Amino acid sequence: MNFEKQLAWPCRDCSVRDSSFCRNLIDRSPSDSPSPQNQLSQIFMRANKHEVVRENKERQFSGPFVLCKGWAYRFYRFPDGRRQILSVLIPGDLFSAFSLYSPNPNFSVQSATEISVCQMGRDGIKQKLTENATLFEAFGRLCSSEIADLTSTSIGLRHGSAASRITDFVQRLVKRMSARGIRISANVFPLPFTQTDIADATGLSPEQVADAIHDLRKNGVIDLSNDEVTVLDAAKFEYCEPFSVS
Amino acid sequence: MNNSKTYSPPRSGCDSCILDGLGLCNLAIDCGRERPPKGGRANITQGEKTQNAKRTIFSQNEPVETVAILCDGWAASTLRISKGRKQILSFLLPGEMLTFRALFESGRYHSTEAITPVSYRVFDQSQFRNAMFASQNIFDRIMAGYSEERCRADQMIVDLGQRSATERIARLLLDIWTRLEKSGKVKDNSIAFPLRQTHIADATGLTNVYVGKVLTAFRNERLISITGRTLTMLDIDKLRRQAA
């Protein structure tokens, strides 16, 4: 792990707490520190653009990580250097809900921008799960939702055309950002990924991604440039769903 | 316990059952594998069901009222996707939960289909959840199984995104082999293997023809042999290298 520790308690001003799993864990305290009722251990850290978690490094996960600010992605690395992005992490996401039960991560995490993260104490969360039925249910739904997102990602990879795969990838991301109130303007969303990153998320080559992005822009569907995605025509964008679950 | 009155033979999945030793399954109590809790029976409404091969056990989108454990036979979690195509999300083996997602959801996201004749045990969903909430031990065991489902979902993305046909099929065979090996179901370097080419095709996003070609190549390279419904492992190290 490559993190720089941070001392201040940033949860008070967090813009995504109320729309993420954190709302179930952290009391809304008006002060600059957690309320006494909040008995969770929290370590806040910042990292620049690099690999912050490496798979199969023992005992890295003394507790689950929450991405507080910035963008990152979870990925699988092949011995020959190939990689597959498994999921994009946006502010408010846990790296994986299941890391509460798996101390040795079987994935790596790379930050796409400068990020701030919070590592929560495993024992504290597990204790709360046994005491609070609402939290227990919310955690169960979070796990289900993580699996559902991964399944949708798999299905998206069965799209035949490069443009369909990219549209599917962006659609799912825009939906998640909208639910968390993350947007630049009505039809513009942040997307700080390189074409190589998008290629690794969609199983395409960077050249195929470049061509597909050109086609999508030319056909007035979406524009991906300057670390942003602009929805040019909402109807066309939403209609581009040729491989949805029936 | 009076076994002469209540004895039921254990099922093939009992040895590797995710619920083994948790005191939740009345079958395990009846067949003498587990000591009965106070009152003599587990505190969850439950029952055993069977289904024929190639029939649906649970349908996509139907309401969830139960969680189920596969006791005998093989099944598959399947998702219908548009254009008449199907994706097999995972193969389910004896002793495994049919889907962990059923624990916390009100509707079934995917179907479960029997590959062979199956028997499975159903538990009331809300009572099962209450048992998890009440016991750290039960919660930890279920979450460990659920984590494996997450790993399989990750690997499906890697399969469809990056792996070649050879890598996908080799990895699938090794995954099944490893799971059966853990539960002691490898005999004479062979496992029961009721999958058809069409199952492998639906699980790996390939065509039946392509699957046939890869399996023939594996046979010709003497990595595996498939005879009837038995798979024999001939060179697991080489197959591992093929799986990347």
C-alpha cells in the first residue's frame, strides 16, 4: 500500500456520505471530530496516482477501505502484464464490501486521480453489524449490489461492437454517479480515465476505443474528452442498450 | 436422539455443506451428523425438494421467500440476456448455496436450473437472516461463501474481457476440479462431469463449435479425457499453464 496518512477528520464535510454506505456507520456530527457514539476506528490517507493496493499481499486489509475523494479502479493483473479492470470506484464506494471478511485482497487497486481514503476498523464494523439490524440489512444489500454490478459488467462484455461496450460502460457509471449526486453539469460527468484504462475495462484495444469514441461523438451520442463524458443526446444514449438483461 | 425413528441418509453434499456444524439443518440432525439444539429441531422453517434434470428450480424475477442449499446433483445460475442468449453465471455443486444474493433481495435476479436431477433444502429467508444476525459464527461462515461468489463474479469479467477461449475453458475446468477436490469428490484422478458443450459455451461466452475445438485440443494434448460423464485429469500442471 502506498498511502500518506492524513490527520483531520473529513467526514463532517463529506458530500457523498449521505448517499453511500457510510451514512449507516458514521454519525453526522456538527463538530470537527467524530461524536463519542461513533466508536469506529478510522484512518484517513491520501495517495497520488499509483497502485495503492496490490493483490495477494497478506494482511493489507486490516479493515475495509472507503474511497472518500477521487477516482480509482479495482483490477486483476495477469502474470504476462495484461490487466482487466473489474470495477470503477467513485467517491463513497468501498473498495469491496467483502474485504470485511477477506484480509488478503485478490485484486489490486489503482488510483486514477489523487485520492483520499478512509480505512475503517474491521472489528468495530463487525461489532456494529451484530448490534444493529438496520446496518446488517444495509450491509447485506451492499454485498448483493456489488455482485449485481459485477454481473452487469460481465454481461456488458458480451456486446459485439466496441461502441456498444463503451456505451454500456459509461451508462452504468453515469447511473451510479447520478445516484450519488456526482456531476459537473446536467449532462456532463467526470470520467478521469485514459483510453488505455477504458480499453482494459471493456476488453478492447486502445485503438478500438479511440475509433468507437470517434463514432459515438460523430453520431451525437456521447463525447469523451478532457476527463469528462458529455451526454450529447439523452434519448440516443439511453436507447443504446442492445444487450440488457431481459 | 432416537435415530431409528428419524434417521435420514446424508446427501452427497453434506460433507462439504456450507451449513455443516451450524445447527441450522434438520437433515443433518436427523442423520446424526449434528447434535440437535434445545427443543430437538433447528429453529428455521425448512424442507427438502427435488427437481428433474434440465428443469427450472427458481425463475428469474420471481419473489424470494427462501434460501436454498444444493444437497445432491449439479445446477447452474443462469441469466437470460436479450437476443435469445443466455449467460451461465456459475455452476453449483452439492453443499453450496444456490445463490447468496437471495439472502438480502426480494426478487430473484437470475434463474437456477438443474443440470442433473437435484435435491435441495429450502430455508425461510427471513428466519435464516435472523439466524445470521444472531450468530457471528453463522454470519462469518455465510460471508466466507459469499466472498467466493464475489471472486467468481470477478473472474467472469476477466474471462469475458481478456481471456482467450483456451484460457476460459481451462480455468472453468480447474475451478470445478478444485471445488470438488476440496469436498473430497476426486476419485482415481477423476470427477463426475455432467456438463455438455452447450453448458460450457453458455458459461464462457463462446459458441458450441469453439468449445468442441478447444476440448478436442485438450484431449489431443493429453491434458484431460472426458468419457461419458466422467472427467479424468491427465496433466493438471499443463492445464494450469493454459488457464493463465
